[in-house]
Amino acid sequence: MTSKNCFSKMLVRDLKERGVWLISSIILFLLIYPVQILMSLDAIASYMKGEEEFQSRITEQFSSLISFGNGIMYVAIVIMAFLLAMSGFWYVYSGVKTDFYHSLPLKREELFVIPFFSGFFMFFVPYLLSVGITYLIGIGYHGVSAQSGFQAIVAIGMNILFFLELYVFAILAILLTGNLFIGILAFTGFMSYGWIVYGAYHYMNNMFFDTLAQFQEPGITKYLSPIISHLDALDLWAAEIGSIRGYVIYAVILIAVVLAVDVCIYKIRPSESFHKSVA
């Protein structure tokens, strides 16, 4: 009972202490979706007023901004995934804070779950809130259609998957390192590993194997980086609706595996690992 009460109190306490991140997330999503779409649709309404293609143009623009393919959203997800992971597990870089948390009457798994779910909450709730406001704006401009509704649902699912992919890798980078600089390098390495392998493979072919020098596609190396695999899924979605099923399966499996690794590493991570390059 004591452990359960302590867990719930710690979860509420973590959300309160990280309230600034929740507010920042809300502001960021409002800028990405409602403000961007409101400005775009208002611009169309101002210069196309009275023209026959006005309604179709409004619908097309609304669908393109809310669908799976908003480039600004991808950049925001990458940044937020690392910042929310860092803000939640920042204490592992401090000896005093690590000793305090590890002395609480909670299992390591429970200590892991508290910042993990509070960080996800700070992404998930503002994101859904901004999408809901955006949809109300679209209704006001008569730009909502059945297609845009379907695209919005797909975009929500894909963006959440993408965030979780980066989020679990960001946590892994933090738990494997003992200071912020090395943690950033580790996260960058996880994100760019696919590009590095592909670049090395293509360069070596050009240098020594002329018959393989025409190799252009990332191939299996795209699965070595969440960002590459997500961009590939975006290309598949643009080419053929419904062709991203393989990516969804891959993303779910990857999230489950890396999350399990995160929990295992956190359980065995020594409290004395702060300020060490490799924890």
C-alpha cells in the first residue's frame, strides 16, 4: 500500500514539476497546427474570395496540412522526444538526485514508469488538443471532408508511433551515458546509424566494387534508423495508400524491444554512473 501511494504521489509530483514542459508542448502544437492552418486558410480566403475553385482549394490545403506529411511536425517530434526524455530522466546525471530517487520505497520499474508516462502525456494530450482545435477551424472554413478525416486519423497514429520510437531511443541514450554531451551524441548516433551504414556501403562499392556502385536504395539499412524508416513510410504513403502496414508492424516491434531494453538497463544501472561517459 505504501509503495502504491508513493507511486501515485510521485507521478503527480513529476507532472507538476515538469509543468513548464507541458505548457511549452501546448504552445508548440498550437503553432504547428491551429495557427499554421488558420493563417494558411485565411490567406486563401482573402485572395480567392468569390472564385469557383475557392472551396476545393480550402479543402485541399486543409487536408495537406493535417495529414501524414507535415514536415514541421517531424522536426518538432524529434526535438520533443529528446527534450521530454531528458527532462524526465535528468536526475541520473546527478549523484544527489539519483541517491534520493533510488532510496524511495519503489521498484526500479516503477521509478522508470513515472517519468516515462508523464513525458508521453505531455506529448499526447497537447497533440490531440491541437488536432481538435484544428479540426474546428477546418469546419469553420468548410474545409473538412471524409478524406481529411481519414488522413487526420492516420497522421495521429503515425506521429504517435514516430514519437514513441524516438522517445524510447532518447531514454536509452540517456541511460547508457553519464552526462548530457555524451547523451546527445548517443541519441544522434542512434538516429543516424542507418545513414552511416548506407553511406559506408555505397562508398565502399564505389571504391572497390564497380558492379555494385549503382546501388541507390537504402534497402535494409533504412530499418537501422527510425527517421529513415519513417521517411520511407511517408514515401510509400504518398505512392500507395495502405502500403505502410509493414512499417507500422516494424515500429510497434521496435518500440516494444527498445522499451524492454530501457527497463532492463535502468534496473542494472549503477547509481554511481553520473558524470561517467559510459554508464
